Amino acid sequence: MPTQKFKLNGDSVSVDADDDVHLLWVIRDLLGVTGPKYGCGINVCKACTSHINGKAFNPCSVRVGDIKDSDEITTIEGLADTSDGDLHPMQQAWIDHDVAQCGYCQPGQIMAAVAKVRQCQREGREVDDSAIEELRNICRCGTYNRIREAIKAGAENM
Ligand code: FES
Ligand code: FES
């Protein structure tokens, strides 16, 4: 069985797994990092949203064999370390706006929000309703209005 190597939340990791195993299961089941949630496994619900080299992606739909040694994967567990404070500004905004209900979708929501704000900053776009509506993360509890307000607040501090 091949040894897979990459960076996860700032640490170099190596794990034995077949190339065809999708990364979400490597992260959750083999490495025990459970922030990225399993919802659909087919790149639809976005519950597993994490970052690869700073951009949003869905590890349920990526073979671990396609991940390079130099790729840096960040999950919700490592997000705060990408900012100066104890929490990332988007996490703080989530608390301030009391966004979570059951919570299941929320790690993916926050990771998607951070990536969207970074994308808007790169492109010189405002983080407005139309930018936020490009996000496709499903929330079965219907917290979309609070998500929208939290993203705008978090973006002001990024
Ligand atoms: S579990 Fe990855 S998109 Fe649904
Ligand atoms: S908070 Fe329950 S699914 Fe989003």
C-alpha cells in the first residue's frame, strides 16, 4: 500500500492508503481530523469544504493519490492558525451572530466563507449578497440569513 504525504494544518503527515481512497476518508478515518463533515460524498452538499493551498475544495471528491507532497490542506481545526488571533475573524463573526443550529454544516460553511472572501479580495470585488449567493453549502437547519450577516461581518476583519 502506498504512503501518502502532504501537509495538514501546518504539519507534515504520512499515511498508508490506496491512491483511490478519497481524501475525506483519509483525513477523518485515518488521521482523526473530523472537522470536515461527510454529507453526500459526491461534491454536492459541501459539508466537507476545506482549503487546499488556500482555496476551497471538497476532499470527498479528490483521490488521495492526486494530492502532492507539497499540497497544504487546511481544515476548520487549522483555520485559526492562518490568522493572528485565537480565532479566525470568520469564526468570531460566527459566534457574534450565533449562526450555528445543529452545527453539522458549519465547519464547511466557515471554510467556504473564508475562501470566498479571499477570492473577492483577490478580484477586487465587494463581499455582497451576489458574492455570498455563489456559495453552494447546504444547511438543513436553514441558517442562511445568519450565515450571510456573519460573512459580511467577518469579511470586514479579514
Ligand atoms: S461530503 Fe463533500 S460535498 Fe458533500
Ligand atoms: S446548522 Fe444544521 S445543517 Fe446547518
